[in-house]
Amino acid sequence: MSPLYTPDEQTIVAQSTAQGSGALAIIRACGLDVFTIADKICRADNKKPLSEQATHTIAHGIVCDTSGTMLDDVLFYIMRGPRTFTGQDTLEISCHNNQFIVNNIIASWVNAGARLASPGEFTRRSVLAGKIDLVQAEAIAELISAQSQQAIDKSLAQLKGSLSCELEAIATELVRAIALCEASFEFLDEELEFGTQIKTIMSNVIHNVDRLRATYSSAQHIRTGVRIALIGSVNAGKSSLFNSLIGSNRAIVTDIEGTTRDVVEAGLYVSGMYWTLVDTAGLRHTSDIIEQEGIRRSYEQAHMADIVLLVHDAHRQYTVAEQQIYDHLSETYRSKIIMVRNKIDLLDYSVSSVPSDHVWAHVSSTTDTGIQDLKDAIEQKIQRLFTAHSSPFLLNARHMHVLTALHTMLHDVYTRMEPIVHYELVSYHLNDALVQVCELTGKSISEQALDAVFREFCVGK
């Protein structure tokens, strides 16, 4: 390989599909001499060297090691820059997904002059080539790890540029404000309202930054799913209800009070959203040290949950102490409570609606009566978690960290613009703010920061 090539021009190779056995695997290679290397070890059936094949075509053939021994029967996907993901000449090889075969092909490429790609290096080259920005690159990682349909939708929107457009608009407004600061230096004797215009722009920017920051909490629900805790007194039927909701007997169910002494979790997909259901120990006053720890964890789960199913036993009257526990929970977690009356199959009268500020569900985990209605109520509550915000969402912590710092800086400058505007100082801070926005999109970012972002990617991406 030519020593004149920079690290970002050298031909790199890696497996792009997940490791393990299967029908097919994809090996990706790109770089300035990718086809020179390919001609050493790849043979197309049409006898033409891959370096002479037309771009964006597919050829059937074989891959050999450097001695000419066949390694596998493959398809070659031939793509020449700049119309590629990385902007560089690219070759993708579809081979049989046996890890020995994959490793042998990659080893052959390395022996012929390529080097192994580092994590995220293909995507990094795409960013450096201006094919995508850093926010879009991070969307690829989010898309790969998405655990719900909503997460996929938001990641795809970010990959298409939804968040990038918002950040570009913020950057444009900051440039406008900086230009007004610069103009003020030229018209010192003129009575022009530069300060008022700058403050108006800054106010709009702060508003837009805060609007984006407000989506971060909801985005975490989208990324990891929704946590739903079943909380209630002993023997209220929480474990039976837990089993009914997940459709299997994960939690132990007996008539003995206090059977559940620790947290039991199970996950399921409902309408494209990942639910983590959490069964907890029953709440009551007890001297049992182990049960006390279980109850402490129940309160902890109620605090951590996005939605709390507060389960009542419809068949029994609660003591004053038990009712106080329910009242405390329903008040503390008012915004995320769904009241559940369980065991309605044991009642000898029809269930009527209960006047309340809370949503109520009437169920029997024994007969599955009302279980679908409860699931519908949960789905409606989940939808309300997201309807307050439209796309784009802040999907990762780096975005939130930068925008929080940006908010603090702009708010501080804005409040200091009375009674006298010091345009030089304002211009300095606005330029600093612009640099922070550019760091988000990768238009102005250090090598160390780039390394930190792409270190989280898979090899081959």
C-alpha cells in the first residue's frame, strides 16, 4: 500500500453483518486502492478484472487467498466513488455466512494490502466526506440498536436530517446575531436598535434549544421502551395480573400473602413499543426483614416506572393503614397512575365506574376479563408521553449535554444585555455558541471527539 495514503484513504475491510452462522454475510471494503487489491484475490465469472467492471453493478465470482486457493463462491457489489456511502471506491462481497469463510476472506484482503477497519470507521469516512453529518451518523447507531418501532421511526427521521435541519436553523440565527454585532461596530454613532434585534434572535434560539431539550426524556422511552410497575397490597393479584399481561407464568402465584419478595421483570412488544413489566412485593407493615427489603424495592420501582398500575383487590375491604398507603401512592405518582380493580370475577354484583381523577381498569386475571381494556389504557397513556413533542427528538446524551451547555451560555448572555449592550462580549459568546452547534453536527469537531463518538459503533459500520 502506498505510504502516501492517509489513514482515511487506506483500504479498510470488515464484516458488516453480525457474526454467527446463517445464509449470507456481507464483507465491506473501501479505500483508494480497493480495486487494485481486489484484482489480486477476486475473480469474476465474466473474466474482467473488478477494476474494469462498471460501477454500481453486481458480478458473480470467487474469492481466493494470495496463493490462488478458492475461499468461497460469492457476489461482488461494485461501487465507485463518489456515489458511495463513504465517498470512496467500495466493494461489498456477499459470501456464505460461515465464520471460518468470513475470517479467511478478510485475512486474504489484509494479506493483499488492506487493513482491518476500526469501529465505526466506514461511517466516520462518510462524515469526513460530507455525505452525512455527525448527527446523522449517530442515527445509524441508534437505528441498529432500536428496541421499538417508534425508535426505528425516530432514528430514520434523524438519519434523513430532521434534527440536522433544526440545528442548521439555530446556527443560521446565531450567524445573523453575530452579523448584527459586527455591524454595530460600523455604526457606533447611529441610533440603530441592534441590541433589540439581537435579543429577539437570542430569545428565539433559546426557545428552540429548550424545545429540543424537552424531547430528551420522551426519547429515552422511545429508545429503551416503557417501564410499567405493578404496585399494590399483598395478595391483590399483582403476580396473576403480571402473568396475564405477558401471557406466561413468569411470577409465582399462591394464596399465601407476601409470596413475591423481590422484583420480577419481563419484556414484550405491544404495537411496536417495548414494555418492561415489573412485578413487585406487596405493600404492608411487616417485621420480616426480607419482606421489608422487597417492599422498599417496590417503592423504588414505583419511582423509576413510567407508568404505575396501582392494583386493588376488588373483593376485600382495606384497613385504614392499607388505604393510607394507596392514597399516598396515588397522590405521589398521580400523573403516571392507572388504577386497576382486580378479581372482579369474585364479585356478586356488576362493576360500575368509580368517580376519580385517575384512569380505572376493572379486570380479572383469572378469567382475563378486562385485560385487553387495561392494555388499551396503557397504550393511551404511552401515547400521551409522546404527543407533547413532534419529531425531531434528542436521541442521545451527547446532544442533550451540548444543548444544555448552549442554553446556559445563551441565557447568561441574554440576561446581561441590560442596561448596556457590550457588542464585543456578546459577539464573542455567540461565536462560542456557534462552535458548540457545529460540534453537534461535526462541522467543527476535534479528532478526540470524533474518536469518542465512533468508538461506540460496531466494526463494519
